[in-house]
Amino acid sequence: MAATSGQLMVVSDRVMAESYYRMARQYAARNAWLEALHCMVEAFMARCGEMHSPDPLWLDFYQRQFKRYLVGKRRLCCSLPEGDMIHDYLRDCYEQILSDLQSSEIPFKGDMVAFLDSRNVDFPYVEIDIESF
């Protein structure tokens, strides 16, 4: 259904995810790295239903860590299943960090954003030794 003049059109998360994913791949093909990173992160936020998450700490953690993942693998694009896997992995890491903080005997009273940003996530990179083939 098309919006008439003066009306906003609501776009589904699935459509947004597809658009961001397509844009990310186009930016990466043109070596527009920052734009590609941004669009790839937004694509998987939309794809996984996180666009309107009420947890700003999670969104910040996810965005920073997903970008670190993409830069660390030296390729700014990933497949849809790979991106879904990284999303789920980051969600598990985030929840584990929060659980560890809650169960700690020493209460945390610092800057939570800085604390989360300082966490190193061990991503499941696969290194292939070409010389062994």
C-alpha cells in the first residue's frame, strides 16, 4: 500500500534489513568502508529485530563489537547466516557480562559504556594457512 502525500509509510524490519544489506555491499564494492560498516551493522540490527531495542547499552555494545568483528576479519561484508550467528554470539556475550557483574561480590560502580567497550570478544575467525595446501 502506497502512502499518500503527507503520510508516513511504515517499512518492515525485513525490508529495512534487505535495503541496508544491499547498500553495505555496494559501499564495500566502492571501498567506502565507513558507510559499509554502518550499513552492515544496521542490516543485522533490523534483521534480528533490534532496531527499537529498549536497551541502549546492548545497542552500543552490539554496534561496536560487530564493527570490530568485520574489521578484524578484514572483510567488511558477511553472509546472512554469518551475521545472524555473530548477532546471537554477541547477545550471549553481553548477557554473560551482565550476569557476571550481577553475581560479583564487588558491586560495579563505574561507567558501564566504557566497561562494555573495553571487553574483548573472542570472535570465531577461521584462519586458513594457504601454504599447507
